[in-house]
Amino acid sequence: MGLVHPYPSKRHVRHSGVVHGHARQVHLLDQTPRQLALRQEGLELIGGSEGLLTHARLAFGVRRRSSVSRVRVACLPRRPHPGLGPVDNALRAGVFLGGILETALTTSAPLQLVYRDAAGAEIVVLLDEQAEAIVGRDPKAAVTTRNPSVSRAHARIEFEAGQWRVTDLGSSNHCYVNEEQVEQAPIAPGDRLRFGNFEVTVERAAEAVPPPSPREGTASMETMEDLRVLHPGPEPSLEASAVREQVTMLETAVADANARVEELELRCQELELRESRHEQELDGWHGRYERSREQLDHTQGLLETSREESADRERLLDELEHELSGLRAQVEHQESGQREVDDERDELKTKVVQRDRRVDELERELDLMEFDLRSAREEIEGLEDSLRQDSSEVRGLEREISLLREVNADKENVVTDLKLQLEARAREIYDLKAGTAVQDLEAAKQEVLEQYFEKNREVDRLAEVIKEAEHRERDLDAQIEQMAKQITERRDVSADPDYQRKVRELERSQADRAEAEANLERAQEKLAEFGPEAKAKLQGEIAFLERKNKALAARVQDMEGQSAPAPAPEPEPEQGSFVARDEALARVEEIKEAYVGWKSNIHLLKTYLDELTSPGGSETQVTVSLSSMRDLILVLREDAGALGSELVALKDLLARE
């Protein structure tokens, strides 16, 4: 066994069956006066000899001699001095008890554990080599604490194989020796043990008792003198009475001490009950702490999962932003290409406007020609009077001409109806563009196709009428050839200024046409670089320009056919018949040219109708075809009027002859 230092907190520490603090309750009747005196001071003697005399001053001498509050004398060596035997024999031999105690206190001390409780007080626990020390929250443990990180039986400290060892008893927060986790490890003075968050320091116990002060030495000597062992013999009666008085006093003190011990034991039991209740509450809080810790771990896992999902979403967002930037670049590229197409289209529109202006100029020139034509007609009317003499052939020609006029009138009526129908179709198409329903659009398309088929049938009928007119024209041509044979002289008009002017205009028109065709080829080359929608749109515009160019060419031809040479100087009377014949032949040629142009325009109109009736045509192509048909119908009307005028002029000329 070892020595136990007093605790500053006055706590009761139970270890190896020894109560440190209050001495065990001892029955005084079973003890000798010597033993009672020593037990009152916390000393227990081994032996039990009845011949040892004690004195009340022994307590004061022991308290002054030793620096400890309680000493179990069981740790004294059986032979403190060589040759003296047990303690009783040594006392009988007259050895001072101070020497015995000094020998006991200078014996080598074991290890001790030093830690601080919840109040901050330092607690010291001596280790026993014959027993193990338990560290935990159990109140019966040698080293007890209320730290929630410590288990009820956290670790065991024991002396094994000549050294002290610490063993982990399966705790949740493990054991650490000098901050190194261990399951079982040796310990030595100076090591720092940590059980969870509870720290304990291993130290070596005090090896010697400090020497007594001079005053204490004097008192000790006085006391030891009273403890000398006397030789066996009769004791004085005075000494016995003093002993009895001392025993009586000691019994009274022991009774008081027993009452106080019982009171303290009751209080200790109450405190133990309270401590057990607190331990249960602490266990509950510890369980809650463990559950909270598990919930915290689960929450941290969910947080990590959420962070990973957030990172995945951020990566997906970056990829989508990259794709969006690529799509924006493609859109910008397409917009730049569309701007180039728009520029080309604007350029073509500008050229078309210029072409329209050119056409307006030609129309003004045509008006001038018509003025000249009216002048020529007036002259022809004068000639008609002279040609009325030959009525036999003229009447036949007049009948033919009237028939042709009727045919032309019918054709003009048909063309007018077609124009009105086309305008109605254009309005319907415009309404369709404005956003009508798909079913209405299909119904309107079907109706337009049916009407187109009907118009095709009308065109076929017109073609038959035209064939009849051509047959009649061939008859007229035969008659004109017969008349031409009668004309022997023809006037050369190549030197006429008006004719030369018309030729120059025709050359300019042909040059403009060649330029337009070149521009058209360039536009087609550029069109190959664009998308299908822009390409289809430009193709529609190009088709419109081509048709308009053809119409312009036809109008130029009509103008050439309608242009009459300037009136020749008034011929002499003998040359009048020759001049009339030349003029009649010229009229016949003009009629032929007008008829050829009119025929080509009718074929072009039929082509437009075929395009309209063909399935799969886009809306842009339909609009362009309708616009071109409208312009072509106007040209046909003008051609019909010009042809009628030429026939009237020829009739007048023949009548004059």
C-alpha cells in the first residue's frame, strides 16, 4: 500500500477498499488504550500487544512529526530497525515512535495520478500495485469525472509485469498517451494521459518527508519520552487512574465522532443518490449528444451531396453557355449573310427602278410616235377616199377585218375578264398572307386551281380562235402577196432620220438587255452562296425580271412595228400609185410584226398560267407570276390595239387606192 496526500477539495476517494478522509468506524471496546490512542490519530498498529503504554500527547507528536493527515501503519516494515523485531518489540525496547514513522515515511512511494475536477480543484490519487484503478464516470471508479466524453468505465490502470500499464476498455472516444492513441501501453512518470477530453498527469509520489522544525522536534521528543517501553512490573495506581480518565475522554470523543460519522454517511448516501441521478441525466445528455452528432454527420453528408450536385449543375450551365455562344455566333454569321443578300436585292431593285425609268422614257417616245401615227392616220384617211373606188376586194378585206376586230374584241373581253379574275386572285392571296386559317388557305388554293384549270380551258378555246384567226391571216397574207406583186416599187426608208432614231433606240434597248442579262448571271452566281429561302426569293425576283425584260423586248418590237417612217415629200401625181403601194406594203409588214409579237405574248401568258397551276409553287413565286401576268395582259391589250390600228390604216390605204 502507499501514502495518500490530502485532497484540497476534501473529497472522499475510495480505492482498494481503503477510505481516505474519514477513518473506518472501529469498536473501541475491542481495542487497547494504546490502539485507541493511535487509531484516534489515524494510526493502526500490527501486532496487538497489551503491554504498550500510550499517552494523550501522542496525537500531537504524530501530527507534528508527519506532514500527512492519515497514515495506514500497515505499510510499515515488519523490521524498521535491524535486530529489533516487530514494531511492538521495538516499542517495548524503547525505540521512539518518531523513528519508526520516519522510517515509514522515507520508504519509496508509488505513482500518483493528478487531475482537476469540474470546480478546478486539483485531485491526487495514489496507485496501488495490488489493485487496479478504473477511470470513468462511474462513482465507484478510482478516477471519476463527469466529463461527457468519458465512458462509465473508460480505461483500466494496473501494475503488471513490473510496470504500470493503461488499457482501453472499449471506449467510444479512445485513450491517448502523450497524444498517441493506444489500446494498451505502459506509462511512466511525466506521461500525459487523455481519456476523450479528460486529461490526467502521471507523477511520482513524494519520496521523503520534510524534516521537522525545531519546535516540532521538541514536542516530538517530549512525546516520545512518554512512549518509552517500560520493563514489565507493577504500574502505579496514579498512572492507571490517568489512563482510565483518558479512556473515558476518548470514549466520549469516539461517540461524538461516531455520531458525526453516521451523519456524514447519511449525507454521503444522499449525495451518492443525487450523483447517480445526475449520472443518469448525464447519460441521457450523452445519448442526445451522440444522436445529435449522428444527425450532424448525416447533414454533412447531405451537404456534400448538395455541393456535388451544385458543382454538376454549374458545369452543365457552363456547357450550355458555351453552346449558346456558338449559336449566337452562327446567328450573327447568318445575319451578316442576310444583310449581304438584302444589299444585293436593294441593288437589283435599284436597277429595276432604273429600268422602269427607261421604260417610261420609251413610253414617252411611244407617245410621240403615236402622235406621229395619228398624223399618218389622218393622211391615210385622205388616202382612204381614193381607195374606196375599188370596193370589190376592199369589201372582202373589210369583212375579214371586221371579223378580226370582232375576234380582237372577244380576246380583249377575255383578257379583261382574266385581268379581273387575276386581280381577285391577288386580293385573295393578299388575304391569305394576312393570316387566314390553314383550312381556308387550302380551300382557296383548291378553288384557285379549279379556276386556273377553267382558265386553261378558256385559253385552249382562245387558242382555237387564234388558229382560226391565223387561218384567216394566211388568207389575208395570200391576198396581200397578190397585192404585193402588183407593187413594183418600194421606197427605201433606211435613210429616213426617224427610222435611224428607232434603230438607235433598238440598239440601246438591246444593250440594256444584254447588261440586264449580265447582271442576272452575276446575281445567280451570288445566289448560289445563299440559303434555300433567300435563294427561292431571289429566284422569284429574277424570274419576274426576266419576264419583265421579255415584256420590254416585246414592247420594243411592238414599238418598232408600230413606228411608221416619216411622211415622204408630196409625190408627183404620176408617182402617187407607187407611193401608195410602198406604204401599203409597209403596213402589211408592220401588221405581220405586230401579230408575231402578239402571238409570243400569248404564249408567255400561257407559260405563266402553267406555272400558277403547277403544284408545289411557293407563295413568292405565285405573287411574282400574278404580277407578271398583270403586266403581260396590259402589253397584250396594247398589242391588240396596235394591231387593230394597223388593220384600219391598211384598210384606209387600200380604200384610197
